[in-house]
Amino acid sequence: MQPDEQKWLRMAQQGDAQAFSQLVELYATPVHNLCYRMLGNTQDAEDAAQEAFLRAFRAIGRYDPKRKFASWLLSIAANYCIDQYRRARFNTVSLDESPEASLGDKSAGPAARLVQRETQDELQALLTRLDPRDRAAIILYYWHELSYEEIAAQLSLSESALKSRLHRARRSLAEAWERSQQQPAARSKKHEQATVRN
């Protein structure tokens, strides 16, 4: 927690828009990243992040200071993204627009960065195939490191139901990942066999 965060929260709860804008600046990246991982598209993520901050601003008076502000804010963003996903029911995702995927490890060479980008793209594509609540649980747990208790409260689940969802989602991701890794090898083998015949 930033030293000024508590002060900004108190001021924002008293209606200070400038203090809330400081909180927006502080949490813009984590909220955008969560929205991107949920929705898979930069423009949709930007729109969702803006809506999440707007909703948080409107509800700041009901924020309970006993809760971590980051958890409360991320839950607003995750729930908004789940609603958007359910409304849109989109199946295709543009991964070329990912600001994170293009960065990779700056110290790695061009070939290593390309592999990192491809891996991130594959993971993002697999994430978009999960049920929206499962995706939210995975993202909040692994990327934002929230506790079971925090995530369960945000997604209106019991902790046991959350753990069950996480287990199923991890297994589903692992199986899909294995299949995606086997397919290029199989294609490469077929190509080699075709080349030998010619």
C-alpha cells in the first residue's frame, strides 16, 4: 500500500474527486491488466477499466476501509468484465493488440522475446475459453495474488466452491495447453514425412 493511499481514500470518501484521481493513477495498470486478461482485447479492456473506476467512484461512500482497497476495486472490474462477457458472448480475440504481450523480457534476445510473446498469446487464448467466473478466479488468484477469502467474497462463492472452480480451471488450462503444444509437433512431423516422400 502506498503511504498516501489511506489519505486519498478518506478524501475520496468525502467527495474529493482529485483524491480519487490519485487512486485511479495508482491502480490504472492492475485494473487494465485484469480487464485485458478477462476480455482479451485492448479497447474493450480500456472501456471496462474506465467503467470500473466510474462505478468505484460512485460507490466509494460504501467502501469498507477494513477491506483492502485493491481487492474491492479489482472485484468491481472483474464483475463488470463477467457481465460484459455474458452480454457479448464473443468467441474471437485479437491478441496482437496486447500491450503486455509485445514487451516480454527486455534482456532476452529477439528469438526469446518472440517465444515469450507466442507463449503469452497462447495462454491468453486459452484463458478466453474458460467460463468467465473461472477466468476471473484464475486471474485474481495468480496475477493479482488475492486470497481465497477475498476472491470468494468478490465472486459470491463459498471458499470450497472457489477452490473447486480453481482446480477445474487449472486442469482445463493444463489439458488445453498440452493439446496446443502437441499440435505443432504433429504438424511438423507430417511436414517432415511429406518432404521425405517428395
